[in-house]
Amino acid sequence: MEDSKKIQAISSQAENPRQWLAAYLRNRADLASYRSDFDCDPACTRPGCKNQDLQIPVSIIDLLGAAMYRDTSVSAIYPGNYALGLLSNEREDWIRTVTLRLQKPCPFLENDRCSIYPVRPLPCILFPEYLVNEGKFEANARQDHFKDYLCFQRLIPLSPERAKVMTRLKKMWKRESFISSFYLFNHGLCHIDFSNLVKELSHEAGSPREAGSAGEMEPLRIIPNQVMEHFFLKHIAGCQPFAGVREKIDYLDTREGQVEFLQLLQDDRLMKKLKQCGDDRALVFRFVKGKLQAKRRSLSPPEYKFY
Ligand code: SF4
């Protein structure tokens, strides 16, 4: 964006953050349907909104949008609808990304319809068309946990114009999620490596297998995400940089809090910096002896693959 336009955008956020946010959400909603040939099957039972095994990350924009749409405060809409959680991002190792996410089954699903449809989170808007755009549709359609999804049972048309919209929406999502993480944790994306906690996690998961005569639990090779999240919320979420998330969410109900977040969202230099800390220089925490230790390191396999 040119400097003069940027200054205009930033000053309009400072003057009226609600107006700026409403315009941003309108643009997002317009793009959500622009040139789309995709419609949910009328017979769809909404497994994506209900099933626990599909976690839906959200950004601060999604929280602000839902609060505005429901004419309530962010601090009132957060409890019961959203939570701090972990995403596997389809990884097969022990590294998880810390994120805000929707509760599941999604509390916004009412009579099998999305009750916040115009401001639904960007991941809900993107699914499943972005998979076609990224060439991942067929591989996902073969996955077991998508077997109940009617949208995977036929090919989804994607025109070149719609593909461009998908790319643009994905870029908006990347910015929203990076900046949300920065606002909440003072860092870009934060990851946790649980590989040193497999015994504890297996214990919490109640591994039924016993190894050797000592009767020790044999560590599990796959731990359910709920078990990892439960461990995270119980032992890790109270440590910096994850402590204080509720206060930061409540601060979004003030004009200052909204201006602060929206200005961060507009900051190209910050975004560039956060993107530079991508998968090669990711911020990865380990929980050791009750404390979090942080390290910048690569997330790429095979170094951190465990099988
Ligand atoms: S926000 Fe709406 S579309 Fe997204 S999971 Fe919830 S009910 Fe479904």
C-alpha cells in the first residue's frame, strides 16, 4: 500500500475502529462469495462444524466480528465459544501450534445453520475450496476423518477468478493469524514441542499397555489432541508468553485495544518480520521442570519426526 493510503487507513482506524472493522469484514464477506460455484450440499449434516477432530483456528478479527454481529462485547462472547488450543497442522510429530480456536461442536451452529454466517471465521470461509486451489483436495478426500463430508464426494469447480480470490483470502488469513498471535503472545506463531512429555501425556491418555515386569506404562505413539490440549491448559497456559490471554481479549472491548490491534494488522514491516521467522526459524517452546524454554529452530522433518 502507498504511504499516503496507509496513513489514511491507520488514521481512520484511530478515529473509528468499529467503522474500519465493519468495512474490513464487509470486504471479507464479499470475497467469500465472489465468483464461487461452491454450495454446501443441502443434505450436509455439518460434520466440519460438529466433529472434534477438525479444529478451527480463529483470529482476533473473527472475535471482534462475531461480537459486533451479535451486538455484544468480546469479553462476553469469548467464554464458551472460543478457547486457547493447539493445532497439529497435519504434522506427524509432537510439535503443536498454539492458537485461539472455536469450541467444538461449534456453539454458533443453530438448527444446522451458521448463526454468524456473514462474519464466520476465515478458515470456515476457506474450507473446502482452498484445498482445490492448493492441489490438496483429492488427498484430503481419501482421509478417513473426511468420509462423512458430502463436499468431498464430488469435484469442486474452481474458476481461475475464484482461485485468485482463494489465494487472496488465504493471504488475509495468514496476516490475521500471525498478527493475532503477536497481539496475544508478543511473538509470531508459537509452537510447543511435546516430545519430552510423551510419558506424562501417555499417562494422562490412560495408556492401557504395560511394558515389562515393572508394570510401567508404554508411551503411546499417537496422543489425542484433547489430551495434549488438556495438558497444555493445565500446566503450560499459565506460563509466559501464554498467560494473560483473557486480559488481552478483554482489552479489545476498549477503543484503545481495538486501535492497537488494527494498527498491528496494518503494519507491513511487522508482518514481514513475522514471516521471516517461518518454519526455518520457528519459535518452539519445551516445557521442562515446570518452566518453558524457548528456542528458534527448524520445524522441517526429518529432524523432528518421531516415526
Ligand atoms: S462458525 Fe459457522 S461455519 Fe464455522 S464452524 Fe461454526 S457454525 Fe460452522
